[in-house]
Amino acid sequence: MASYDVIIIGAGPGGYVCAIRCAQLGLKTACVEGRETLGGTCLNVGCIPSKALLHASHQLHESQHNFEKMGLKGAAPKVDWTQMLAYKDEVIAQNTKGIEFLFKKNKIDWIKGWATIPEPGLVTVGDETHKAKNIVIATGSEPATLPGIEIDEKLIVSSTGALSLPKIPKKLVVIGAGVIGLELGSVHARLGTQVTVLEYLDQITPGLDAEIARSFRSILKKQGLEIITGAAVQSAEALKTKAKVTYKLRKDDSTHQVDGDVVLVATGRKPFTQGLGLDALGVDLTQRGQIATDGQYKTSVNGLYAIGDAIEGPMLAHKAEDEGMAVAEILAGQKGHVNYGVIPGVIYTAPEVAAVGATEESLKEAGRAYKVGKFSFMGNGRAKAMFAADGFVKILADAETDRILGAHILGPNAGELIHEICVAMEFGASAEDLARTCHAHPTCSEAVREAALACGDGAIHS
């Protein structure tokens, strides 16, 4: 029976980062993973492959709409879907092999297979049982569906199936206007697919700042996505060559139908903890089926910890990574910590959407006095040169102290631009601190500075 200081179950962003950090801190570490490759959902069938397809389809869009304006003339490229999928798979392979290299470099044992925890301190994989002083559950999540909808990964698909369709659908119906639905919907819209998005709520991207969401929806509409909000999906039926979705409009209870070659169910994700033996161990769960943990990521069972999508909080790879590092430091006797008030969220459409901290709606609900600084990318020279002047930066600051409370960006490179605001918030900076920091010209980041200036006497270029 092999013995370890820590065994991590799951090699997604939370698990593999936790394993590497544990090894760096001198702990004898093993990681259990049932997939043939490391990296979890994110690297294999999530974040990374979807970004590859987003990048490829965006290049196609640029060639069709903007190349000629720049004097780049000639026929736009034709889409070879098989080659595009091969490119996506190569990107996946490069990343997963990179994690395997890091495991070897840090002397982490990869135990291949699916784990159960027969009792505290023991992990069984196949016919072998391993001993651990501490066990970290990092098993992630899986796609959730709606009652009465059966995912067959052919006509009715989850995000996993959507990343490997045999051909580009002529008509795609997306159920759910969250991050996954809008990203994959925008990929296919750029590839020429007729995309219809059905959302139960009255606003897309639930939880996003409402002003950003309204502008974002308008841009997506211009890009050809038909978005129907207030639509309660009743069923999705797979027929011989197409699928049929029935939904009711909540405003008048009227029934409607829409068909597509493919239906993508993008209604969120749920913790993936089946088969671990948590019930027999007596592990406490939340009402939503997540593993209950305290501030140190401890479960109700001694020596058993949990992180990432399996516990409460936003289901984001980088949130899981931060928790993986924090719990590793705790196990090594240090003071691991995650600042949940400064975790950015990004939607990788074109333009991108990024947010951190409070929204206007949350501040109003809390009765907090705040001020708003906004700046449109129409006033940014670099954005205009890139045909990417849609959108704006919005910074929310405390009305009295000027401390930055939140920021929301709709525009070019939003997922990169948000991080200077994250750093500012981590250091408790004011909007004036950001406004007085010299930004290189011409860059898109100047729009962030201008929004910070707008929290004071006003932006320069608007």
C-alpha cells in the first residue's frame, strides 16, 4: 500500500494546480485521474478547445468583413471543418502533454483510474488502495440538463458534443444564454449557421451588470444570433434528421416550436461527485448538491478537503486553481487564502465581456453609495484601428472613498484588460490611483484609464 502526504482526486485546473503546489511545498503527492489525459474538462472538452474554435471562427469573420478595408484583397478562405477540429485537437494535446510533463518534473504520481474513498485516509483505484494523510476532492462538474431532455451527443448535445460535431449545422438551437451557450453559439454564427438562443430569464448572461448585458445582446443580434428571452423550454425531441424544441413564452404562456439540425443544451453545470462514496462516508452536502466546506476547505470528514466546481462558488477554472493553491498551502502549514471579491469572469465572444466585483444592481440592493465612470471604445484610437470599437468600460467606485468596487468591460481584449483592475482592487486602490497611472498610447487599456478618469473630473477623450 503506497502512502502519501496528500492524494488529489481529479486532474482538472483545481486538481493539477493543487498537486503541483503541494509538491513544490515538499509534500509527497499523488493525483488520481480517470481520463486518458490530464487537464480535466477545461483542457479536454471545455475552456481550451472552445477558445481554439472561437479564435478560428473570428479569423474567418475578419477575413470576410475587414480584410478588404485594410487593402488585403482576395477571396475569403473556405472552411474545412475537419481541419478546424484537427487544429482544436492539436491545441488540446499540447496543453494536456504539458501538464503530464509538469507532473514528472515535480515528481507527482499519476494514479490512472477512477477513485473511491472507502474510509478516511484511504483511496481505492481499481484493485489498489493507497494511504493518504490528507485527501483533496477536485472532481469538477458535468453538464446539467432540464427535466425531460435527454442528451444523446448527436442531435441533442452538451458542450462536449458541440465541440466535436461531424459537420457544421445549418440550424443550431441553443438552450441557455449563459457563457457556454453564447460562446459556442457565436462560433457557429460566424461559420454561417442560423443560431437561435432560448433563455428562461428576461436577460442574457445571468448575474452580469444589466447595462453591459443589454449592450452585449444588441451586438450579438447584429452578428446574427436570434435571442429569445423569457422562454421556458418544455421539451427537446430528437427526430430522424433534426431536433424539435418546444417552449413557452413566460409573458403570455403561448407555446412555440423551433427546430434545428443540432440542439445545444447549455443550462449550466452540476458537481460531479458520483462514485466517490461520499454518502457512506457521511460527507455533508449543500442543498444544491455541492460538498460543504469551511473556510479552510475542510469537509465534515477529518482529513478530507474539497475545492473547485465540487464546492460552492462560481464554476470557473481560475477559481478552482486559486483554491488548489490555497489548500496546498494550508496542508503545508501555511495560510492559504482566496479573495472571492476579486475573481474575474470572462465571456470569450467577439467582443469579449469581462467583469470583476460588484454590479450596479448589487450595490443598489446593498444600499451602498457609489459613482460610475464609463468610457466608450469609440473614443479609443487603437480599438478603431482594429475595427473593434463596439462596447465600453465601466468602473464602479465608492462615492466617499473612491475605492474601486467593481468593473465591467464589453470590448476588445476585455479578458486581458480586466486584470489591471483586479490588481488595483487587490491592493484596495481608488479610481484616482488608476487614473493617475500612465498607460501606453495607443492601447485598448487607455479606455480603462479613461473610465477611471470619468469617476473623477471626467474622461479626456469623450
